[in-house]
Amino acid sequence: MLETSGRLLRLLGLLQGRREWGGGELAGRLGVSTRTLRTDVERLRVLGYPVEARPGVGGGYRLGAGGELPPLLLDDEEAVAVAVGLRTGAGGGVAGIEETSVRALVKLEQVLPGRLRQRVRAVSSAMVSVGGGGPQVDAEALVAVAGAIRDRERLRFEYAAEAAAGVWGTSQDGSTPRDGGGVEDGTADFVPPRTVEPHRLVSWGRQWYLVAWDNEVWEVFRVDRMRIKTPNGARFALRELSESAAGDLVRRSVGEASWRYRARVRVLASSLYVQNRMPMPIEPEVVDENTCIVELGSDNPHQLALWLGLMDADFEVLDAPELAEAVRAVGDRYHRAAGS
């Protein structure tokens, strides 16, 4: 009986974790026959869980919408992750979710075992939330995008026009996007609806980005510039894209597209050292084991000069007189400070 109860809890957890499971795949995950799976599904129905079954060769099981929210089955690590995420959400970043996050966190901590409450508080006490400006993401839009990723359904949306909203990422004509105003004032123009295969949501710098497959290439979209259209499109086959690869795509797209000023610099350090010091993925041009050439960018020469100083390596400006002048000005300022 104990083994059966534990299997039912695991079955319920699997059904909650994905929209639909094939019968054979679900039975394999549980290590039982399809006949036993059908018996377990019937037991869940008797307990009040609306498990739906679709017959046929491509049939499967899914947890339908019920009159009441079924209990969530979380292991220790998942419970800690949810609690910490709610604490982060309470600090802002997603429009209208702060108060809701606080209420949900209170309910969750009431049922957490003492050992997990201590872990959550330890992590939370080490976290610092720094408020900042910038657009907030509509919570409903974020949920809609996440749902399309979970269900592997093509996402339909309108996107803020580049001229009005400064789209970050590759533009439709392949040109580098411009940085302009925002959509916060409601004046941005939106391009016609497009349909993409959504794969990953990436949070970076108090901003949310969607990494999606579109027209045979990976594209990056800012979620706050998306206006979701419903219903979603047809389902698609999942493509290989790791979390680290998705993060690299966002850092590269956002960083390079937002640079207003670019310069080439010879750095007297190995390419590996320079790559590890960069805030985004780059590919240095290797000169020898202790020298490489990189193309860098920032909003202006002064900002880039300050960043180069933080790299903690000797360097030479190759083709940017404005940057050379900014480096000289910064060096003179530090020299005067040291002399006093």
C-alpha cells in the first residue's frame, strides 16, 4: 500500500510538471506496465483529480482543470527555489506581482518544514535587492510566453517597431537595431504579428528576454516589447538549446546591439583571460599566447575607458582616437589624485 501511495504521488507530480504525457512514456517513468498506469490514473480520479485520457496511437494523459487547485508536490530543492523566487518577485521587476508574491510566500512558509524555512531564510538574508528604473514586464504576458514554451506551441505576438521602441536583437532586414524610446508611454508602433518557436525565457539585468527560433535562426526578443496574440499556433518539435547557450545569445544580442561606440584594442593578456573578464561572450583575435585583439563597445569613449581600466591588463588603443583621448583623461585624473 505504501508503495502504491508513493507511486500515486509521483504520478501526480509528473502530470503537474508537463501538459501532456504519452501513456508508454509515463508508464516508463514510473517503472510500471500500461495496465498498472491505467489503474493508478483511475485511483487519482477517485481522489478528485481530473486526469484526462486521449485514446489512440498518439494518445496520452493530462491533468485537466478542476474546481479546486490540487496540492503541489515539491521536493526540498523545488520548495526552496519557489520560496526564494517569491521573495525576489516581491521586490519588483514584474508589474503587479509584488503584493501577490508576498501573499503566496506567507502561505508557503506556513507549510514549510523547519529545516527548509532555515534554508530559505539563509539564502534570503544573503540577497540584496537594488531597486532600479526601466520598464516592467506585464505578468500576464510573461505567463503566456512561459506557457507556450512549456506546451511547445508557436507563439504569436506583435513587436514594438524599432524606430519607436529600440528593439534589441536582429531586425527583420538583418540590420543592427537602433536604440530609441520605449513603449511605456503607449506611443510605440507595432510591426505586423509574427509567429516563432519559443524555447527559453532569460532574465538579465531586471529585464526578461525570449529566445526563439524564427526563420531558421535564433532570435532574441524583449518581453516588455511584445503584445501577445491568442490563441497560440501549432505545436513544434523541441530544438537543442541549453540554458548557458540561451544566456550567451541574450548577452551577445543585447550587448552588441546596444553599443553606440566601438573600438579595437590590443590587450597584453591571453584570449582566455580576456574572455573571462568580459561581461558578455566575445571571440578575441589571438596574436600569441599573451596577446589578443578585441572589438569592444559602450555608450561612449569615456565609459569604455573606465571599463578597460577594470580589466586589469595592459592594453593599446588601435584605431579609436576618441578612446585614446578618454584613456589619457582618465589616467591624468588618477595621476593627479595620487600626487595629492
